[in-house]
Amino acid sequence: MAQRRSTIYLGVTATLVLLLVGMFLYASNVVRTSRPLFARKTALVRQLQLTDLCLFTEASYTRHVSMTDISTPFQDSPMSLEHFPTGALVEPPFHLVRNHGQRD
């Protein structure tokens, strides 16, 4: 005898909800168990006085945004195209571009 479609739907939905609840429980357990490690890493960052977060690993001007200048992406040629995708995601620091194009 074939099952009704509504029974199959409810069974699949209940299974997926249980999986979702399980993922949330697992994530909260991982966060709880990793707190001591996170605290040690935080203390290390303070001790070493690290300042910048490395979000991208492709190019030096996207890796250390606070230490770059406007012409760094075009170091190969002034007319060269951006060949790293993260260059389109990261804009130069504000202190480099705030007076750009303005005459004193």
C-alpha cells in the first residue's frame, strides 16, 4: 500500500527540523568548548599587540589594507587591470582618498 504524499511530506519536514535543531545544539556545544582557546588567542593578540585582521590572502594590498597606498594595485603598470577579485571588495583606507581630486 502506497503512503499518502502528506505523510511523506510531514516525515521529511520533521526529519529536517530535527537535523536543524541538532546543528544548532552542536554549534552551541562547539562555542562553549572553544571559549578557553579563544581566550588564550585573545591574550596572545594583546600581548603581541597585533592590529590588523587578515581577511584576504591574495595580494599585499588586500591583506594589509591599512598599510597600502593608492597605486599599489597598479604596481605592474598604470593601465593594468585588477587581477585579484578581492580588489573589487576592498576599498582604500579613508585617509588616502579623502582629499583625492581636490585642489588645495
